[in-house]
Amino acid sequence: MDWLFLFEVAIAGLGAGGLYALAAVGFVVVYKATRVVNMAIGEILMLGAFVFFGFASGLGWPPWAAVPAALVVGGLFGGVVERTMIRPMLGESPIAVFMITVGLGSLLVGLVELVWSPEPRRLPAFLPDAPIFLPTPWGEAYVSPKTAYASAAALVLITGFMLAFRYWRGGVALRATATDRGAAYTVGINVPLVFATAWIAGSVAAFGAGVLLGAIGGISSTMGVFGLSVLVVVIVGGLDSLLGALVAGLLIGLLEALAGTFLGGEYKLLVTFGLLVVVLLIRPYGLFGTREIERL
């Protein structure tokens, strides 16, 4: 067994898992507050990458300006979607709202292809590219600098989200609304504002994940497929758990890297969805999800 090679593969997988986790946080924040299953999370991520591309390449902005500008656009986008598409659907059946997000994903793909064309593109380099070597008992392990810095940025953002929703007043309101919407109304919490805040925060997380993912592998209108793996992450971790999004993202990133390296790329999805089936059989609400008991 080449332990050095195994360590390098594991580090690469954990790096990819950090990006899974960041996108999953965007999903969890929305679901936690609104109980909306946002099937457009992959397409929102894709839009974030292209918005950054528009600022950085189209307008020639430096990365230090283009990144925050893209995140601001992400927040505005989330607010507009919540106000125009989600809020009018309050009280409707969950499947109706679910289909709204499916349609939103298709609209975003068409919009991106209309504005930027379906051709794959490369983002301007903004992550350091100096080789990174980590000392191990088996020698120095090489770590891809783009993956390392992108995953580090993703973990910083995830930590910020977790701290905000644990200690920030708005985060407390979000958790109260998620626990009991009726009780939140009675104590004076502005529930519609909480919904809007959740969509804004979730879209910012997805835009950030899109920028970081695009910096590693380029961008295209098919990036929305990434959302399938994100959906698996949130189901495995728990639909309403930020910690679950982090743990499951890292776990699935690691498993996909190991399966792709030692079994072949065609087995990555097999392993991922195999884990999903096992978790659903044992814990249908996810590893860290809230167990809901319904009485009939």
C-alpha cells in the first residue's frame, strides 16, 4: 500500500468535500427556515460562477472586487427569488413550490446560455498556484494549491454561517421560525423577513461555492449537475443541519475521491448513491437531521 499516495487522494477528496459542504449550506439554510426543497441549488451555483466571470473578464474588474460583487449579486438574486416566486406560494402544496425551484433551475440554464453561450470557459486565475507540500510519515505529500485554497475559503465561509446562525439575532430568529412558525409569529418575529434572509444567505453561499468550483475546474452551463451531489450531501447530513452539511460534504468528497482513484471514475456516483441508500435505511432523517414524529 502506497500510504503517501493514499494520503494525497484523501486530501484532494476532503478539499472537494469542502465545496460540496458550502453549497449544501446554501440548501440547508433555505430548507431550515422555509421548508422549501430548492432543486435549483446547482444552477444558482452555476450562475454565481458566471456572474463572477462577467465582472472579472467582461468588465475587467480585479478579483478582489469581482468576488464580493458576485456575492452581493447572489444576495440580491436570493431576495428577488424569495419575494417574487416563493412568498406568493406560501400555503400552497410542497410539490408546487418544489416544481417552482425545478423551473427556476431550467430558466437559469437558459439565461446563462443566452448571455454567455454554452461553451465552457476558464475563470481568471485568482487563487495562489504555488505548489503545496505537507510533511507526512511517508514523505512530502503534494496538495493541489487551487483545491487547498478553495476548500479553505469554503470552510471559512461555512464557519461564518454556523457562528452567525448560532449567535446572531437573525440566526436565532431563523432557528425559532424553523422550530415553530406559528410560535415565531406570536412572539413578534417577522417571519417573511426571516424567509427572505434565508434565501439571501443561501444564495450567497451557493454563489461563493460556484466561484470556488469554477476557479478549480472552469465553468459551463452544465455545472448544475453538481447540484445532484449537493442534494445527496444534504440528505445524508440532514436537511436541516448545518453541521450535517459539513460532515456529509467532507465524507462524500472523500469517498468519491477514493472510489474514483481505486475503482474508476464510473464508480463515484455508485458509491455516493449507495451511501445515500444506506443512510436512508438506517436514519431516514439524515446523520444529524431533526427526527420528526407525526401522529395520525
